[in-house]
Amino acid sequence: MKIQNLTINKYKAFQRSENIAVSGKNVFIYGENGSGKSSVYYALKDFFQSSVENINMANLRNLYLTDGQTDCAIEVEFDGNAKFTLNESTKTTNTASITDCNRLKSFITYKHLLGVHNVKLKDELNVFNLIINGVLKHFKSQTITGGIELGELWKDVLEESKKTVGRGKDFNQHRQKKASVERKALSFNNALNKLFLSGNPDYLAPAVNKVLEKLVPDLKIEFNRHTIQVNQWGGISQSKILLNIESDGTSLDSHYPHFALNEAKLSAIAISIFLAAILRQSRFSEEIKILFLDDILIGLDNEHRLKLIKLLKEPEFEQFQIFITTYDRHWYEVAKVQLTNWKFLEFYKGVNGPEINDKVKTEIQKAELYKNSYDYPAAANSLRKVLEKTLKEKLPETHTLSEEVKGLLKPPKLDTLINRLKEYYKDLEIEIPDSIIDGLKTYKTVLLNPMSHDDIESPIYKNDIEAAFKVIDDLQKIELPKREVVIEKNKVFTITLPAISYTAELVTATYVYKIDNDGDISFSTPEFSFNKWTREGVDFAMDTDSPPLAYTQDAKLNDILRGPYTCEVITNALNRTFTDRSVPNIVETDLKNAMECDGKTLTQWLV
């Protein structure tokens, strides 16, 4: 069974209900410190732990909330819509599959690896604290630890050894305390021997070395444990788990191993111990296997981070649903290349808790996320993408074609699309709304120059971003005028005017559109280029005189090239001839009725 959805409501960093769609995949989470990614770690950890103990969810409610509600909750949905809930009043997690998964104790955070720093300060590599209070603190097995966490066994010994002796104290006599401490120590020593004494069937070193070989191939370890000894007063000796390390077949025991091993290699050893124990335990959970690594990349250098990522792709880890968190943006991007078919999430610290970019969000949702996270340049970048998309959707295809840049065709940039929008309105001879023009000016200031303010956290910058959201909304609500071609470009028309013995052949110089501007129907202005005209049998005749003279070749070409001409200009030119012949002038409608193409007058075309 794999997790499909995780819903966290008002738990730790979360101030509202957030659904994280995991979709049964492995998950890699990026987030800066304080963004809430570790709250996901603890939410899942508490969810599984609640199957065997009571979790006080009221104490885990987001501390900034004062709404008086009791709805702090974690809900996990597995395959087949199987949902389980942990909240302030109830839980449905005490089922066999969840309890078994909890037995794996497969959650590790960077805090468990902090003991690496202390290991190097000693003359011997004593990893007792690193293992018992760190990587295997929550390890438990019925056969090895008696079903009690290893860290708890150690805690029991410590607490028992600190109890007082004397009248009115915890024990009356030292022999009583000694016997009690020995009982506690026996359980712990038995677990220690099974895990870290060579020859035992549960000895951990072979499994650790199998993992370690993938991370640091030249290293091999053995464990040398020192069990707890109890003195006559019930005090305990220092317990040790020493590492005997070989590097390329050479023992480091006499070569100052604490100097020979850097932090990255020691971290790799610690991680190998944890992963080996989990792989060993995995057989105890048939249905659900979760592996959660919270920020453990911290102690690894680049080389070992890559090796860890490669290791997690090995067949033995295919049985797990893996969660990894990191605050390192670079390695988040590296992981996206290395880990295919994983779910990648980005967490940002927002005004209302974590803002989550799950790669499913639209650009406008991302912009809102970045704005709430005070990442105004990122918000501006997303808004720019929204505007580009909106303009491309609004404009006809002819206005969204790629533009040539240095000989290469590239998608039009925002500035180009804005200019094309203006051209579109101009071509349709419609005044572009002032709200769009004003909004576009804001966009060009804020979105094309997202770093134009000295202080990007200033209220001025925030106000500009919020204004950009409004412009987006306004633009999306506006319906651009719709156009329909009614007369194609290069369509041949003829003019016949018997009153002045005039005929002409001309062609449309542009497309003629029928325009629907929110129900207001109009037509774009037709423009024509002349091929030929004839008056009183003279080709390319002058406007006046009868019989007319023909234009010279140069004059004729100049007259043609001054075009294209609108019907208004053509009407005015023809009226010079009508006046010269003492014939009543015509109006533009008369001309349109005299112009014909395919059996229809221009007037009939424009209906």
C-alpha cells in the first residue's frame, strides 16, 4: 500500500488544512528552514506512532491559532481510498498494517546524525551516542529489543542508575538498586549483543557493509561493543560501541581514524547503519513500508549525496515509499534530474503557514503562493507567464506567431504580445479600453523589471504585485472583439459608372473583417489597389477634360503606388470627374453599390 494523499490540518507549522497529493510516488521536498517541510516528517511519524500510543494532538496544534477549535488532524489516504485519521478526539490508526509499518521505525532526521560531530573528538570511534540516541534510537524488534525502542531501553537503564538510596529514597539499600539496575541493563545488553556482537545471527555489520559499499566503497566496518557493567552501588560503567574500520583493506585502528575520516564519510556510516537496520526490519511490515529522510543531506558532500540518491534507486529500496526533504535548492534541482517519476514539492514560508508548490498549481496559483511567501520577484515572474498565456489565448493565432530573433524563430515575448494586442485593436479600428492600457503599463514596470525596486520587501513593491493580480483579473474578464473574414485579400472588384463612362478593376489590399464587439457589429474599412481604369475609352485617363488624356507611365505608377485607397478617397477622386462633366456628385454608398465581385456589390458583401 502506498500513500495517495496526505491531509494536514493545523498541525505544527500548518495554520490551515493542506492536502498533499502524493499519488503513490516517492516524494522529494524542498523548503527553507521554517517552511514546514519537517512538519510533514513529524505528521507522518506521529500518524504511524499513534497506532501504538496516544498522541496528544491538542498540544501539537499550531501555536499561532486562537480560534478555539479542536480540529488539529492528520489524514492519510492509501490505495483503494483507504483513509485513516488522527485528530484531537479520535484515531483510526490502530490497524495491523499501520502498526506493522510503525515497527520499522524508518524515520530519520538530521538531528539523529548530529552525533557525527562528537565522534571525531575522541581517540577512538565510539558511536554509542550516535547509534543509541540517534540513528537507531527508535529501533525496536520483538526478538532483539523485546518490542521496546532501543533508545527507551537505554533511557530505562540511565534513569534507574540515577535513583537515590537511603531512608525515604527510591531504594533502602544499594543492593536493591544494584539488582534493579542489573535487570534493566540485562535487557539493554542483550539487545546490544544481538546487534553489535560478531557471530550473532542478528549482527548488523554485514548488512551495514552491504549498504556502505554503495556510499563509500573503500570502507568496511566491524562493531566492538562494550556492554554496561553495574557496580556495587548500582552505578553503571560507560557503554561503548566502537567502530573498527578498514580502508582499502588497511585497518585504521592504529592510524587515528577520527582524523582519517571526514564528516561526510562518518555521516555515510551512520546512514548505512540506519538503512541496514530498516532493510532488515522491512519483512515485518508486509503492506506499508515508509522511509522518511529529513534533511539528512546536510552532513554529506556532493559526491556522497549523489551516491545516496543512486543507492535509493537500487532494487532493495523499491519496496519503500520514500520521502526526502532538503533545504538545499541546488540538490533539489539535481534530484529532479536523477530521480524519475518522483513527486517533487516546494515549500515556502507563507503568512498563513506553508505555501506548497506541487507542480500541479496553475501559474496564477504559483504567483499567489510566491506573494504570500514574500518572494515578489518569483511572483512577478509567474504573473508574467500568466499574462503571456492570457494574451495568447485572447489574441487570434495570426497575432501569436513566433518572431525572428537573430535568424531564429522564438515565441513572442510579453512586450511583443502587448504590442500585438494594440495592433489588433488598431486593425479593427476599435479604441482599446483604457483599463487595459493602464494595466499593461503597470505590467511593463513590475513584470518586465521585477528587480526595479531597491527593497523588494517594501510595501511599494508588494502593492505593485497586488495591482498586477487585479490587472490579470480584469484582462481575463475582457472579451476581445471577435473578427470574421468576409472579403479575402486580393479579391478582384470592378467599378462601372455610366454617367462618366468610367470602368475600373481593383483588388482588396487587406482582409475585410466583420467585427463583433460585445454585440456591436461593424466592418473593418476596405482598402483597394488599382489594376486598371478607363474613361471614355482611354486607359488610365486623367480626372478632367473630354476627351481625356492618359497619364504618362510615371504618373500612372505614382498614382497607383500612392494606394491602397479607401472607398472615401476613391469617391472624392471620382467626384472631380463628375464635377468636371457637370454631373451630380456621388456619395460613398453609390460607389459601394457600383463595385461588384462574384455577382455581389460591395454593399451586399458588407452585411
